[in-house]
Amino acid sequence: MLTATHLLALMPVILVAATVLVVMLGIAWRRRHTPAALVTAAGLGLSLLALLLVSPMAPIETPLMVIDGLALFAMTWILLAALASIGLAHAYLGGFAGPREEFYLLLLSATTGAMVLVASRHLATLFLGLELLSMPLYGMLAYAFHERRSLEAGIKYLVLSAAGTAFLLFGMALLYAQSGRLDLAGLAASLVEPGVWALSGAALMLVGLGFKLSIVPFHLWTPDVYEGGPAPAVMFLASVSKLAVFVVLLRLVLAVPAFQGLEGVMGALALISMLVGNLLALAQSNLKRLLAYSSIAHFGYLLVALAVVNGATLETGMVYLVTYLVATLGALGVITLMSTPWRGEEATALHEYRGLFWRRPFLAGVLTVCLLSLAGIPPTIGFIGKFYIIALGVEAERWWLVAGIVLGSAIGLYYYLRVLVTLYLPGPRMPRFDAPEDWHRRAGGLVVVGLALLVLLLGVYPIPLIESLEWVMAMKRA
Amino acid sequence: MMLVWLILIPFLGGLLAWRGETWSDSAPRWTALASMLLVLLVCLGLWWVGDYRPLVADEAAAPRWAMEWRLAWIPRFGIEFHLALDGLSLVLVALTGLLGVLAVLCSWREIDHGVGFFHLNLLWILAGVIGVFLAIDLFLFFLFWEVMLVPMFFLIALWGHSGPAGRTRIRAATKFFLYTQASGLLMLVAILGLVFAHHASGGVYSFDYAVLRETPLSDTTAMWLMLGFFIAFAVKLPVVPLHGWLPDAHAQAPTAGSVLLAGILLKTSAYGLLRFALPLFPEASQALAPVAMGLGLLGIFYGALLACGQQDIKRLIAYTSISHMGFVLVGVYAGTELALQGVVMLLVAHALSSAGLFLLSGQLFERLHTRDMREMGGLWDRLPVIPAFTLCFVVASLGMPGTANFVGEFMILFGSFPAVPWIVAIATVGMLLAAIYSLLLMQRVHFGRAREEGRLAGPDRRETAMMLGLLLLVLWLGLYPQPLLDTSADTVADIERLFGETDTGRDDSSRAQAPVEGR
């Protein structure tokens, strides 16, 4: 039975969903770009406030969803990442030829989906959330559909995502056949000693989710989609979508023993993801493709947290996820700014960034900080993430995984350094792409500078992040 | 708090120098010079007021610090912002300050583009290095260890010289970064392994040096963890099979970069061995000692032989560094008090003499626009004063009595002899090779037939002052090394006690050889 408390607990999700309606009605009434963006941002902001209100009451369980520490934590970052995407999308879409306002509609719907996904405690909400997250993403990636590449990105994501969903559903069906339950608690209780079928069910679900996380060997769509999609859409895909899917996978692994039985598989996937991702990134001369491969490698590192299930798994996974999220948003944000306003083509080739430092020192500084963070160099937040992952591997004495991380990071450095040094080499007099003159006074500029500061501040003083995760874990025990 | 300022001054100075570019071209230079002079002054002040003399027969287990500063940082893992200063670190920090001043001075005319950003990188390297010398929380140490790499990478990649075919400066910089970073990650794994081993025995997370020293370890674990540290330091020292980055990085770097690389970045690894690898894992280090000393010997000969065959003057000096660091490695793992004191002495001496040689090759490059020795020759007649300075530093580098290098090498060999007579006997041959390559350098560059006519400009006042200052220091330490030895004696005695505990017989014999060395 749904009570008033339940309704209040779901308020953040409801608010975002309501904003979808408001923006849609607004578009029907009058097409205005800036107000649509402002309403969207306001809706997301209100939802953030609602999260603050809800947090003292947590954990609250409804039949299908659970608002616990993990869900609140993930929702906070989802909303922040969505806000960052909007901040950059607004200026970017300023030059867009077609209708601009629907982008916000799609983005809000996907955000709703992501929030449902991270709060799901039932396979039904898991599936609904995942689809609600993915469907608008097809639209966002193919938003510039008159551009061949963008359309290709959208369709590619659609097809492979649908294939992934089929695996996911098959896996769910197998689990249901074994246990007769669809809620996570029920699955955990009835599959204490998972048999072959339960394990294969879990493995198939892992495949389905692995598609969304672009883990090797399910990664084939990633570089093309990153390259083709409009930059703000890629930002959203790389941050919100991956965060939400990883959180739900984390929930499954922590709750359902059948997934813990897959430790070996996850370890192997982690190892090949970090090696393949980093090796393939070496040959890229396109910054967006390079970031795509780097994200594959990063999810390889993240899978280490799932391959080693102990008391520190949740903390390690979430710390690394946040470090990845902030740095990726910053790096893609700079690419978005460089391609602002939209003119059919984006500044994705590495040579467009030659000499950026001598033209736009602070923008190049932001990109430098984010890339260093992705490479895991102190004193950035990326180092804290890497520290956590290596600590987890060392503590569990999984030397193969630790060796993989060390090797992967060393390979990874090579291409990050290549990008970094490009920024500082003397550049052309008349660059084809450049950020707008007043980028640092616009919303997008504030967003990327804020992200870079966050990378540095949390890198030097990670206590707030660690303490918020301690709160999440305390709530889990309560 | 003074210790924090030692790191903050170059850090903030760097930021100021970068933004100072907008006022005038020389503002970054003056800012950088002022901040490094300030660091140097602070060091001298600390040396003046502090008491670094060894306490008599103190068997207290905890390390003693002249100054200490700590602040809780990441309590989740027991990580603290913990800085401490003792004689050894003071000597090296002061050296960093001195070479920092020289690095700023020698770039005064060499660097003409991106002046502000250059000095930002230069000062941040120095801030990182000072951090390495002061940090005694292992997490913090690792952090500084990594932090100093990024600006060094930029320094080589952006202001370096591209060599012939394939030896581009970016390649050299990347090689340098990859070698050090990958080995650094091994050290991080080893640090974490040590911390978790400590956690398993005591239930407390801590990265503190003094706490971790007491960790009980099984022999195999200690060996593996020690290897993690050893490899990281061996890459940076460099020990021979892991030295691939050094000649390229040196040859391609700008003069200031070479000075800092040879002068202090290599010293961070010797410091790491002395401060961390030996005291944390005395038994395992003792077990590794024959291998390490063998590698040291290999380095002495390999570096010296390859130096003889170089055409590029900076590559030649780079290979001589490998050779000198071989002596350091032998001395560190011989582990007697006299040898360890010799190591400290040689570290300082090598920093001064190699800095001098790199400065001189930078000055030659400014005048001749080449580093190829085949295109030099006969400069003694064409160039005033500089050849004479070169002769002095070459002589110092080959270890002539009266120079600081002689004191260092002699103490290492003398101190190691009771422990490992055969290794010392072989290493002595290496000193012969040092004479050969040093004279080859002198002969090819300054003597012989001149290739061109016409006199070249002599050193100006800035250049003369730099060389003269270095030379006086080399001679002073060569003739009267006692103040330096007194400063580091306490730290060295501590290391020797820990390292020697595993092998008391040898310990006694070395004591007999060196009764009151350094008091």
C-alpha cells in the first residue's frame, strides 16, 4: 500500500517526471529555447532540494523501489551530472538548426529513468528504469539526425542496446524460473546456493548490463557512438547512463548470491576491459573516440570492485565511479565548449586542440586537470579512485587484477600524455575551432571550471566524499 | 609550519611567476629567483638554529626529527599530512634550493617562449621534490613522488631540444614519465601491501613511517614489498637495466631540466632507498644487498664505458651519472656508517659537479648551437674562462682529491671495504674509467685543432657567478666536509643501526674501522 511517506520518498523522482510534463506543455504552447532550459534546470534543482528533505527519513522501502543511502547518493550525482549536461547543452544548441527544446525533454526523461534504476529493488523497476533511460538516449544521440554520423550513432546504440535488453530479459526469466520471485530480497533468499540455471541467468543479466557499461567484449558500439553523437548527449551517456547502470549492477552483486558466484567471470572481464580499452585507445587521433576507449578501460577498473566482494566493495566502487564521473564530464565538457555553438561538425580531432593553452589557458587547464585525473595522477580525484581500487585488490590479494591495473594505467598514461602535450604545443594562428570568447562567463564555462575545481579539491581533500559514503554504508546496516 | 612553507613558497611562487608574465617578460624570472633564494635562506636558517648532532648512544627505536609538522588528513585510512626534517633531509632540501636558483639563472636567456609557464613548471618540480624530501607519511611521499613528474614532463616536452631521427623531445619526455610512473605504481602497491600487513597485525590503518617500521613481516612478504620499493627507486636512480629513460631525457631536456634531473631528481631515489627501503625492510634489504651491489658495479662500468663512446656532450654527462650512481648503490647496500656518510657526500658532490657540467654544456650550446662533440675541439684558444671552469668540474667529476667527489667516493669505498672487499676492489677500477671519459670530454671539446677561427664571447657576470659559486662549494666540501657530515650523521647512524642489526658481526667490524666518524 502506498502511503504518504512513500509518496514523499519518491518526491525527487516525481518532481523530475513532472518537469518533463511542464517542459512538454511549454513547448506545445510556445517554443522558447532559454526558458525551456531554465525550467529544466529548475526542475532538476528542485529535485536536488527534495533529496535533501528525504535524506533524514531514509531508508524507505516501497514495494518496487527503495530510497536508501545508495539510491540517494547516486541520485544526487545523477542530478548534478544532468545539470552539468544542460549547462553545456544550452550554448551548444544555440546554433542548432532544428528544434532545440526537445533535447531537454529527452534529457529529463532519461534522468527519470536513471533515478528509477538506481532505486530499484525489483526486476520490474530495474527493467522499466533501464528502458526509460535508454529510449530517450537514442533520440539524444541521433538528435542531429540530418548529420550522417549522429544518426548512425543513434541507430547503432538502438540496435545494440536492444540486443543487450534481450539478454537482460532472458536472464531475468531464468532467475524467475528458478526462484519464482522478482524482487531482489526474494531472489537473494531463494537462491542462497545458486545452481547452474541461476548462475547462467545472472551471467545473461551481466551481459545485458555489460552492453550499457561497454565492457569488453560488449564494447563495440562505444567509440562510434561517442564520436557521432552530439557532445552534450555523449556527456550524458558517459556520465548518467553509466553511473546508473553500474549502481544497479552493484546492488545486484551485493544482494544476490548468484551474482557473487560470477566473481571469476567479472575478474576476467575486468582484466580484458582494462587492457583492451587502453590498448585500443593508443591508436586514436580523435579525442572523443579516445575518451570512449578510456571509459572502457575505466569500467574495467571498476569491475575489479565487483570481482572482489567484501566490506569495502560499495565504498570503492562508488568512490571510483564519482572520480570517473567528474573527470569525464569535465573532459567532454571542454570538447562541447570547443564545438559551441553547433555548426554541424565538432572539434573532435586531436589536432584541433594544438596550442589550446596559448589561446585559452584556463580552458586548457581544465582539460589538463581532467585528463590527469583520468590518468590517475595525484593530486587529482582520479588518484584517490585508483588508490581505492588498488587498495581493494591488494587487500583481497588478487595479484592478477592488481598487475592488470598497474599495466593498464601505464599504457593509459601514454595516450593521455599525448593529448596533454598537444594542448601546449605551439598552435595554428587561425584555429578552425575555438571556444566562444566569453566562455568563462557562460553557464557552460562555469560548469567545466567548477568540475575542474572539484577534481582538484576532492583530490587534495577527499574527506567529504568518503564521509558521505560512510553515511551511505551506515544506512545500509541500519 | 616552517616545513609547510618550504613547499608552499615554490608552489605559490610558481603561480605568481605564471601570472607575472602579463606584466613583463622578466617578472617571472625575478619571481622565481626570489622564491628559490627564499627557500635557500630558510634552509640555511634552519641549519643554523637546528641541532642535528647525533645523540650519544641513544637506542630509542623511534626516529628523531629536528622539526615535525602533522595534520590529520584522511582518517579513514590513517593518512596524515606529516612532514619532518632531519639532517639528511635538510641537506637535500638545501641542495634543492641551491640548484633551483641555478636552474632559474641558467634559463635566463635560454628560454624565450612561454616564460611564465616555464617557471611555473620549474618551481612546481622543486615544490614536489622538497615535498619528497620532507614527507614521512607514505601516502604523502608517494603523492609528491608523482606530483613532481608532471611538470618535469612538460619541461622536457615543451622546452627541450629535439635530437636527430626519432629522438624527439616529446618521446624522451614520455619515456621518462612512463618509466617513473609505472615503477611508481609498483611502489604504491608495495605501500598498500605494507599498510594492510600492518592492519592485519594490529588492526589499525596507518601510513606513518614510524608506525610502519614496527610492522612484523614474514620473510617472503618483506622481500616482495621491498622489491616494490626497490624497483621504483632503481628506475629513478637509475640502476642499469632500468636506465633507458635517462640518456634521452638528459639529452633532450633544456639546461635547467638537465640540472634538476641530475642534481636532485636522481637524488630523490637515493634518498628513498636510505629513508624507506632500508629502514622499513632491513632483513630483506640485507638479503638483496649482494644483488644490488652487483647491479651497482654493473652500472659503474656500463655507464663509464658508454660515456666514452658518446658524441653528444649531454649524453656523455648523463652516462657518467649512471656510473656515479653505481657507487651510490654500492655504498647504500654496504650499509656501514662510513659508507652511508660517503653516499650522502657523493650525492651532494655529484649534484654540484654534474650541475656544473650541464650548465657549461648549456653555455657551449648557446654559443655553438650544437651539442655534438665532433663539431667542437680547440675551444681552449677561442673561448675565455669557460674551458678552465670545465676543467675544474671534469676533475671534480673524476674524483680528484681536494674536491667533494673524492671525499664521497673515497668514503664509500673505504667504508664498504670491510664488508665487501672484492666489490670494492672491482669498483676501484671504475674510477680509472672515470678518468678516461673525463679526459676524453676535455680533449674532444677544448683541446685539439680548432674547427673554426674567431673568438667566442666569454661568460657574462651571471654565468661567472654561477660557476664560481658551484666551484667554491665543491672545493669547500672537498677540503672541509665536516659540517655536512655532522649534519647527516644522526640520520645515517640510525639507518646503519637498523640495517646492521641483522648482521651484528659485520656491524662491529665496521665500527672498529670508523670509530667516531662524523662526530
